[in-house]
Amino acid sequence: MVFATVAVAGMALLPETPAHAGVGKDPATAYAPAAVAASAAAAQSSDVKTFAVVAKRFTFEPATIEVSVGDQVRLVVTSADGVHGVGIRKFKVNTLVPRGGKPVTIDFTASEAGTFPIVCSEACGDGHADMRGSLVVASK
């Protein structure tokens, strides 16, 4: 009974905040006024080049990602089978991608022009060494 009283008292302190407010939302905008949240979401989507990437034995799809120097890059990577990794040495990317299809988000800035290898950084089987892609960064 004491716990119910404490919960009710806690709820009374924040009458305008429903128990589910902000659940599953970006913490930076979960409690912001709607105009601020919409503005932040628009800024994020227009400034970031986002690519959905699937890692599977023994390829990345897409195998080539093209951006420009200065672009903010977001890779949303899922595995179609086992555990993989994404490595882009030039941009200090080395991220584990778990099995099960749970997406992993990788953010970085394409700060230099060139073609850079994307490799699987987690031993994933006999074809592991052949699991490669390319990040092509064009100069502006």
C-alpha cells in the first residue's frame, strides 16, 4: 500500500507529464515543444546522408556508398545472418553488428576525398577476407 501512495504522490508532482511521454523518442527532443522538436528533426534529416546497409556472408549491400567531402554520414547497418563488423579505417569506424537484425547506427564526417575500403571487422567465416565495400568521397 505504501508503494501505491508513493507512486500517486510522484505522479501528482508532474500532472502534465503522462507516464508514457517521451518513451521511444529521441531524448534530445522528447520533452521539447513541438516546434523545437520538428525543427531539430528537419535539421537532422537534411544535414545527414543516411544509408541502410545490410551485412551478410560475405557482402555489404550496397557495396558502394557515395558522399561528398564534409557530409555527415549515417550508416544504419543490420546483419542478415551472423555477427559482422563495419570498419572504415580512415574515419576511425570499427563497429560490431550483432546477429538478429537489430540495427546499429554509425555516424561520422566524410572529411577527406578519396575511395576508402569498407571491411568486415569481425571474423565471420571462410569468405570474411572477401567481405568488402567502398566509401567514395567526392570533393565539392
